Amino acid sequence: MLASALDWYPQPLLEPLHLDWLARAGVEVAVLRLDRIDPLISGNKWFKLVRSLRAAHEAGADGIISLGGAYSNHLHALAAAGKRFGFPTVGLLRGHPRETPTVRDLQAFGMQLHWLGYGGYRERHAAGFWEPWRRRYPHLYPLPEGGAGLTGAQGCMTWAAHAREQLAAVGWADYHGWWLACGTGTSLAGLVLAEAGERPVYGVLAVPVDHGVAQQVESIVQEAGLGNPLYELLDGSRGGFARVDTELTDFIQRTGAIELEPLYTGKALMLLKARIEAGGFAPGTRLIFVHTGGLQGRRGFE
């Protein structure tokens, strides 16, 4: 049931990251380990979901219907939550029927799948897109792709409090900013709202700059009424979403201190290394790197 899901409050741990290139630059990084909050409902996706689950429960819905691709971390976390807490889930998928490790998991978790093709999926932002699905599933609550929007961002705001409570445990009195990967920009927007202009949030785009992430972040910030947002978006897409090259895979394999995947966290940490080595952060800088999860998606590349 949706109500039972609302009683779960995972506590991500903050851990220091020890890498040679950080030590050489005199820059300290601690990782907020969202990837370790749960074996299945891991990463940033739960935090983007939780407020929508509450809204769905308050609206009298029985479950959730949402969208994603054949490797979607969002749908994977949603389906796992539905299985764990006993509420129905439906996934509207990009493209045509195919079998991937993620799709097999979605089916095993009991998510009902509908493949929209590519043209049909591109219509997801069109007026009236949800109407036929509302008629077909009147007791399910529609959720945007990736849990995007202000509601999702508000769920991510709690990360700042979790991190600050653990600063002493990693030997820090304070920190100077956040660094994380961005798909829709919702997680970044949540941290921007939490910091309220106190510290910068650096978002590494896993999608090309023309995918509307900047507009999404600005829309969330404006809707929340924040007048002094402090953030920077950097292109880490390496030419396109899911674009993976030898340099990236080699970097991930060499970085044994932390598990990474090639779509989000690998690109984010690789760009952080490049920025630090270019002198972008002064010695003594302390950054919190958000491990946004997504490790289940590595199976598609293996």
C-alpha cells in the first residue's frame, strides 16, 4: 500500500573519498552515498518519489504510473518500491519491446509495461498526453518522467541536512559546495533550494545542453520562489546521453575507491577531476559529491 511506503526514511551516509588526484590538488571530497540506502530502491530516485507517493495517497490513488526507458533507474526504483510496499505500478516505456536486465527486473517486480514507440514517447510533454492513460488507469497517480518537477526537488532537499549532520564524522567543520550528475535537473534544483544561495551547486549534465535541463531547473527555482539561486551547469555528456567512450570506461575502471556507472556518476567524477586539475578549485576546498546511484544500469553496458 502507498501508505506503508511513507514510513520509510533512509539515511544516506557521508564518506570521505581518497584518490591520488584529490590529494595532489589539496581538495577534499566527501561522498553522500545515496547508492547504499537500499539494495534495490537506491540512489536519488527514492527521494524524488517520496513526496509524489504522499500526494498520490492523499489523492486516494492506489498506485503510480510513470515513464522511462529500457534502462530507467526511475522505473526500476518505482517498481521495486511497488513490490516492497505492495502498491501497483505501470511503466510507459520509450521505444519498442526489448529485453534488458532492467526490463526483466520491472517485470519481476510486477510492473505492467506499455511500449510507446519513439514517436509516442516524444509526445509525453504534449497537452492531453495523460488523458487516455487516466481513463485506462483511473486509480493510478501519473508521475512525470524521472519524477521531475518541484515535488521531486523538494524530496531531495533533505540531503543537505543529512550531510551537515555528518560533517564532524568526516572531520569537516564546513564545506564549500556540491557536485553531482544531472539528468532532468531535479536533484540539483533540490540542493539549490536547500542551500538557498549559501553555497554553489555544480551539476554535470549527462544529457546535451539542448535537452532543457537549464530551463527545468529555472522553472523549479522560480516556482519555489527562490530569489538568489547559486548553481552552475557543466556539459559532461561527452556528446550525447548514454554516449560512452574508452576514456570514460578506463577512468571508471581505474577509480577503484568508489563504484561508478557510465551514464551519470562516472561522467560527473571524471569532469570533477578535469576541473580540479585545471585549477578550478583552490587547495583546501571541500566538496560533497552526491552518488546518485544508478548502478543497476551498468548491466546494460556489460
